[in-house]
Amino acid sequence: LALCASFKETAQDAYELSGIEFWDMGTGEPLQVETVAATGKEAKVQAAQHIFEAFDRMVQLARAQQFCADYANSQQWDNAMTNCDKALELNPNATGTRMRKAQILVQQANDETAAAGKKAKWTAAMDELKKVLAQNEFHEGALQLAGVTAINLGDPVAGREYFKKYLEVNPEADQLRLKLAYDMAQAGDPEGAMQFVK
């Protein structure tokens, strides 16, 4: 865990603490904290309190992310989802957590038997993947999963576009091209799969 911040005196006994970020070195993701202005004799104490509260939020975030991962690994999807949502509440920009949530939604879609429930899970997964791709348009895992998800939502053209973009990141990956074609066929787009391996 690393803390980055800028602390400057704006006037006598007045300070501003800005650019505050806690970086989780395990995930490589920051938790951004709002700027705080502190004044008076207790200014440094106020700033320290603000940092402590942000650190506590970071601890809660790390705990929720870990529980999300642990529950997902043991296929306890509902518990995993609860903790992913809690983590995303604390840090909406946590790409790794958002990606895990999308993966859980895909698993739930695959497990769902009712057509309406299945479509709702696929749609929710795509919403999460679009948020990941909005933060990083070349996120390989999100591109690949978005391709499968789009096909399962009945949009093979969009699925092919996600897979093409994925291959832009890995143009020389012939084995990967075959795997993507297989994923396309499994998701319901055999025509696209055949075009992909030409």
C-alpha cells in the first residue's frame, strides 16, 4: 500500500491536502480521496484525521475485494456479488473488482435456467464490461468477455468487433485466434467463428 498526496500551506495556520491517493500495490489500483482544507491550530490534526479515515476506507475496500474473490473462487456467487458491490461502492474505479463482478454475472447467466433471468444477467455483465472498457479500451479480459457476452445477447456483430479489437492488442497470437473462434462458436456464432479463422 502506498500513499501519494500533496500538502501545502495556503495561509498562516491554513493547509490544503490534495491529490490524495492510496495505491494498492497488489491490484495496482488507486483509491482517490477528496481534497481537504484544514485551518487553525488543529490543522495538521484535521489533515491527519482525514488521511486516517481514507486509510480506513482503503482497508474496508481491500477486505471487500478479498471476500469478493474468495466467494467467487468457491462459487458462492451471491456472497461474491455482495462483496463486489460493497467494494465498488467504496471505489467505483476499481477495474479489477468490476471485471470480477462481470465474470460472476456471466457465471450466473450460465447457471440460470429461466430465459428472462439469463438475459438480465448477460445484460448486467455487459454493463460492467462497458464500464471496464471505458476506463481501459484495451483491457484484454474485458474485450474477450464482452465478445462472448454480446453474442449471448444476440448481437454477433458486436461480439465480432470486440474480438477483433482484442486481436489488435495481440495480432500475432494464432493460438489465441483459434481460442476466440472457439469461444464465438460456443457462444452461438459459428458463422463468425469461421470468418475469424480464415
